[in-house]
Amino acid sequence: MEEQLKLASGLARLLDNRFEIYGRKFGISAFINLVPELGDILDALLSLYIVYIALKIGVPSEGLTQMLWNILINFIVGSIPIIGDVIYLLRKVNLMNLEIIKKYADSDTIDGEEIFGKN
């Protein structure tokens, strides 16, 4: 389970928080979503992989439902040109979902640095 938690953490940080410019953190989701339509779909699929990990480690349906709603809201709002791109920078859905996983996980030491590098 610990390896799955590290993978979820690393992926969430890569998607939402990997880079920093002028004190503002963002991830590769910001770049992925610059591609109209296809970017939104790809980002949603990557986010769904974190939900899949949560399912594998036993996060209850209440947590999974909340995670899916987070992704759906991001997908719908993200589909709006320009506004959606700004929302992706501000609303860190994968980090929100990681917090849901942490809430239900047995471990308090979830760290993705080993897989995707220091944040």
C-alpha cells in the first residue's frame, strides 16, 4: 500500500504543483490543458488514475465519490476557454484528492519525492 500512496502523491504533485514561477506553483496539468478538448480529456484520465489507486488501497465509496465530483467539476469548468485554463492553475484537484486519500490511509507519511523528484 505504501508504494501506491507514494505513486498517488507523486502523480498529484506532478500534475498540480511541480513547477514554480514567482511564488506560484503549478503542474503539468496547466500545460496539458492548453490543448483544446484533448487536453481536458487527458488531464481527467490522469486524475482518474489517482482515483483508481484510491480504490485499490480501499478508500470507501464516500471518498471515491468526492474525488470523482472534484474531477468532474474541474473537467466541466476546464472546458470553458481561457477561464478553464485559469481555474486549472487555481484549483488543484489532484492535491485535493490526495488529501482525501490521506484522510482514509493508514499511513501519515505519504511522499512522492522518491518517484517524481523533489517538489
